[in-house]
Amino acid sequence: MQLSKRTILWIIPLMILGALFYVYGPEEEITDNTYIDYIKTVSLDENSNTTIEQALENYCTESKWVYFETQDGQPVVEFKGECPVNGTSEPVNLQFTVDEDLKNYKVGVLLIDHEQQEEAQRNAFIETVYQTL
């Protein structure tokens, strides 16, 4: 079998693209690690002993916890679930940035139906979650 120059010129770029996809392509979601365990045990309501895991999984369905790092290496834990919002079930993502020493965290972005919400809307959502307990 003899390969023409044209065929070789197509094979090389395809091999390079395949290698780049393998190295930089989508990664498997991390759903179990110490950062996720830490966030699941904290309470977002100072007046409640209920953990964020108990509150969100009581309020939302199809829940899932995912860990990832930002480009600058900041650990982030994200809750994903279907939650009641304004009378309808919507996909919700709530992110938490975690310090590497697992002593502090910040509530990050809230996405409802893939749209980022303002801080006041995020806080109102969290308050609603805890009020339904």
C-alpha cells in the first residue's frame, strides 16, 4: 500500500488534533474528595445546625456534588441539582470556593437555568432552602 503525499499531509494534522484533544479535552468530573466532604458538613445558616448537604438535598432533586479547580488553582465545590425556583423546577448550580487548608470557604456563583444570579438573589435562594426545613 502506497500513501500519497496528500494523504500523509492529512494524517499528520489529524494525529496532532487527536493528541491535543487527549491532553486538553474534557476531564471526568470529580465527585468525591476532601473539599466536597468539607463543604457538605458546613452550615450556611448561623441559626441552624443543618448542613448545606442536608438542606440542599432536602430542597432539590437529582443532586450531585462536583469538585474542580479554577485556572489559578483555586479549589471549587459545586452543587448541581433540580430545585424549585419561582414555582418551577430549574437546574441550579451553586459554587463554593474553599481555602486549601479546609478552614474557610466563600459562597460563590449561583446559576439558575445556566444564568448567573446576583448576590441578593443567591442569598435569597439560600434563605429559601433553609426555610423549607
